[in-house]
Amino acid sequence: MLVAKLAFRNIFRQRRRSLLTGLSMGGGYILLALTISLVEGSYNNIINIVTTDHTGHVQIHKENYLERPGIFKTLSRGSGIETLLANEPSVRSWAPRIYGVGLGYGDEKSAPLSIVGIDPVMERNTTSIFGKVREGNYFSDPVNSDGYYSVMIGYGVADMLKLSIGDEIVLISSGADGSIANDIYRVGALVGSRDSYEKMTVYLPLEAAQDFFSMKGKVHEYAVMTSHPSEAWKLTAVLSAIIDDPLVTVSPWQVVEATFYKSMEADKQGNKVTMGIVVFLICIGVLNTVLMSVLERTKEFGVMLAVGTNRLMVMAMIILEIVTLGLLSCAIGFLLSLPLLYWFTHVGITMPQPIDMGGVIYDTMVGEMGAAIFIIPVVIIVGSAAAVSFIPAIRAALITPLDALSDR
Amino acid sequence: MTKYITLGLLLFSLPMSWFLTAENLVTDTSANEEKAKKLIQQVDDMYRSTASRATMTMRVQTPNYERSMTMESYTIGEEKMLIRILAPKKERGISTLKLDEEMWNFFPKINKTIKVPPSMMMGSWMGSDFTNDDLVKETSLTDDYALSLDESGEIYVITLIPRAQTVTVWDKIIIKMNKENYTPIEQAFYDEKNRKVRVMSYREPKQFGGVILPSVLEMVPLNKKGHKTLVLYDKLELNAEGVEEDLFTLRSLKRRLR
């Protein structure tokens, strides 16, 4: 108790020095909290964009469809998977899909395209596709009088085939029964942008795609949404268990978007290096101040030791001093960073040049708030300051009273 | 003899057309090749006058699907062929026209005629185990192969080896025939590593307008497990009337089936 009291008093004996040390620690706290907040915030933002854009939180396929897609690796809509998904409380929504490739013809030109069949209603409830419609209407019109389905095309398709809303697009591919799939569709909407990943995609209503590819009642993929991307692994385990079929593979977005996930993780490691540098600078500052204060108080420690103070107590006092100072600075840093992080979380910085991360456009840098984001910097700063102050503390504890007092 | 050749021509001109190009063969003085050549010459003359009309069923079997198509075909000589799919409904009217070494597919649903590019020649014809090349290139294939006839066994065995300048995926083709009536038995295709890649066999001889011909052709690609294509002749008319030159035009290809 006495040690704590002494330590606390010592902080206020040299106010200017304490203020400077406190500033470097408080500043460091704000910097760390901000960095962590922005890193977490940005990534959660991107993950949200990626998962709601297309991927979903969890995907279900037949066998190794993800690694080696094939038209025959299908799931049957009537196989019970849909009932299981509907009855699983942690599943928020889900959407069936069919994928294929084909040749598209406009009036004069042709181009290879990717053909995706989606259920208009379920897809809309699951991903952000509805919001990506730039021109025309989202699958609003059913089959028209000529028996043509309305489809949505990416901008690349529209540009290459010189198509606009209302035009006819001809698709040719091969069906799952070996037949030559060929049909005419009407362009009902343009989706995405000129750089988005779906620029060479044609979206067909699911039943039109099933008909086109001769795969009635079958799909290639289910995209499933749960409450949050971080729940993906959990849901994967749950779904794998309830589907309980070795031929059906359930994968979380971390597996589906493995490239993105890995580059994100690598980037996070890079950020840790930055944070390490910040901490290192703080440590040097702290070490410097503590060394100075110990040196300055050599006589004082000499007296303390001479009157019989335990050497460990001297050490503890010095470390306690710095820990108390650290906690105080962090408290002030916390108060200062609160509005800052609040702003970043709710407003964020709009980037002048949007970043394209694996096809996902990311244009606003936002932060995140949470207990961890405020506590982790405290632990890092106070912990490293305490660790660093061991050196001067040991030094102080090893002072010989005689030498200290004789000013040699 | 002639009868068998005619059948071959009717179907994708594949089976027997090695007979048909005797004039291009390098003249070999060996007796058996001379004999083969003579045989071929005769057949060739007969064949050129033939126009045919046929209705057939094609059954494609794969591990993933099985399907059956009914189609009619018209041929004049070996250079001209028109095939129209009659059933199933989804594919009704899809037609293929072959003129010499060129080939077009017509899709009535989208009203488009698409020329089969050279790069697609080894691609499957209508999802079967026959390639587009089987329909088109057979003529030049025989032009470009050297023949050798082996009479020593119970059956004729004719080996085709590509000439040096020939561009082909086959390293060797072996054709087996019955000796007594010259019926074809089987045709085997070998790749560059001398592996048997696919076999076409001729089965179930049937009477077609006074002529007996194998009515079933079976193509089995040996490198694709579980794949098989059968062609069954339902009707066959030789020297058919009404099969005229003007049937084999792009305009005629686009005529829709009712």
C-alpha cells in the first residue's frame, strides 16, 4: 500500500516529465485504438460487401464443385436440403443458383459469357443483386408474349454485343443432357458496373436456366446467409451435421473466397508490423523517461535503501509508477479517442480512389467500435511500458546506498 | 459389296469411305493392294450415283445422362449431307449441313446458322460420341492415309497409316471386314501412343429395300468410361427419288420443320 502511495505521489512530483511520458503513451493509445478500429472496420466492411454481394456466408455444393466445377455436379432441389435450410433457425436466407458458360449473340457480334441462373425472389433476399440493377427492371416482367424470358446482363455484355434494354440476346451452350442449349432472351436490366466482376455475366431466372441447360429441378449451389460473417464457420458445422451427406460439401465464405480471405489475413499481418513500430517508439520514450527519473532520484533511492527498504519494493514502486501513469494516459486517450472512433465508425473517410479488392469495390474507410478495440491498446501499452521499465527498476534496486549518497 | 459401302456413306460417311478415294492412292504394285484398289474403284463409281434418305435413332449413353434422338438424313454422294433432328421436341429442327469439308448447324429456335469452325472439328456432334470431324473430314482422311490389306486371316484387316503431311489425331485406323460377303465388322482408331481410343462396330444386318445392311452402328470411345453412342437405322431408301442437289444449300438448311 505504501508502495502504491509513493508511486502515485512520485508521478506528480515531476509534472512536466510525467506529462510528456503520459502524452507519448496516451498518443500511442489513440494511434493503436484507431489503427485497430480501422483495420477491423475496413475488413468487416469488405467482408460484408463480399458476402452480401454474391458469396453469402456459407455455400453448399455437390462434392468438390468449388475446386472443379462441372455441369453434372448438381444438387437436387427436392433432396431435402431446402427443407433443412428452411428449418434451421440460424439461417437467415438462402438462394439456389446454376452456373454455366455459353456463347452470346447480339445482332451482329458474339462473345463468350458466363450464365448464372438465380431465383429472383430468393436471390434478392439473400444478396445485394437487386441494388445493383442500374437500368431496367429486376426480373419484373415474366415471360413475354413471344415466350421469351427477361434476363439481366452485365455492362461488358451490353457493350460487346451492343445491347440495350428490350433487345434480344441469343445464348448457345451445351446442356446437361448433351443437347445443344440454344434460346432467345430479352434484356430486361443491366446490372453492376463496367468494372464489376459480373460484367460478362447473363442472369437468367432459375427456371429459364434449368430449362436452357436441361437440368430441371437441379442447382449447382446454395448461398446461405446467417446473422454475421463471423458466424460462417459455426453455421458450416451445423449445416454439415444436419445435411449429413458425404457427397454434399458445405463451405464458409473463408473457403469460397479463399484468395480474398488469405490476402486479407496477410494484410492484417502487415498492419501488426505497423502497430509494432508504434509500440516500439512508445517503449523507447518510456524507457528514456524512466531511466532519467531513476537517475535523478539516485540519492532518494539510496536513502530508501539505507533506511532498510526492501530492494524489491523499490523495483515495484518504479514499475507501479509507470503502470499508473500508463493507465492514466490510456484513460485520457480513451476519452479522446471515443469521439474520433465514433466518427470513423459512423461517417468514415470516402476514399478518392476506390480500391478494387478481388473484384469487390471498396470506397469508404470506416472504423469499428467495441470493447476489444479499446482494451487491447491498454494491454499493449501498459504491458510494454511496464516491461520496459524493468530495466531502470532493476538498476534502481541495485543501487549501493553508500555510492548513491556519496554522490560518486 | 456396294450395299455396305452405301450404308457407310449414309451415316457420316465414316465407315467405309476409305474405299472411295482409290484414285488418290499411291499406286503400289503389290498384288493385294492392287486388288483393294480395284475393289474400291468399283465401289466408288457405284457410290457416286447414290442418293439416299434415311430415318434413324441415335442413342447416346454417358454416366451422366442418356438420351435418344430421332433424325432424318439425306445424302448425295459423299460430299453432301443434310441431317435434321425430328425428336425430342426441344431439339426438333436442329439441322446439320455438310458440303465437302465445310459444315453448318442450324438452330430453328434462335433462327441461326452457325458454321462449325475448324477448332470445333474434334468437338462432339450433338452431344454424341461422333465428332464433327467424323462427319466432315472423312474424305480427306482417306486421301491422306496409306492403305495396307492383310488377307491372311479369317477376315480382311486393313490398316490405315497417315502419310507424313497428314494432319490428324489418329495414328492408325484398323478396319476389319468379313471375307465372304465384305461386310464391315469394326473400325478401330489408335492415338499417337498406339492406344486404341475408340471402336466403331457394325451390327444387326437388316433388309433395306432389297439390300442387306448392318442396321446398328455402335461407337465406343475407350478413353471415356461409360460413354457409348448407338445409331439405329429405322428406314433407309437407296437411290432415293426426290433427293435433289438443291436440298443441300444453306437456304434449304434454314427451312423449318413443320
